[in-house]
Amino acid sequence: MIEGLDFVQILGDVGFPAAIAVYLLVRYERKLDKLRESIDALSDDLNQSK
């Protein structure tokens, strides 16, 4: 069984990297959404100019 101090150590070891991973995924998701919107707008502009 995991005791209190062991649990805190595991949380400290795994929790921080997991929190950083989630933060980076959310940030990249926003950037990918903006990139997709820009590509869609460019595609629309190219289709209108034909």
C-alpha cells in the first residue's frame, strides 16, 4: 500500500511533467486552430480569385 509520504513523492514526480504536458497540448491546440483558420481563409481567397 502507498503511504502518505510515498504518494506525495509519486505525485511530485509524475504530476509536474503531466501538468506541463497538458499545458503544452492546450497551447499547441490553440495554435493549430489558428493555423487551420488561416489555411481555410487562404483557400477561400484562392477559390474566389479563380
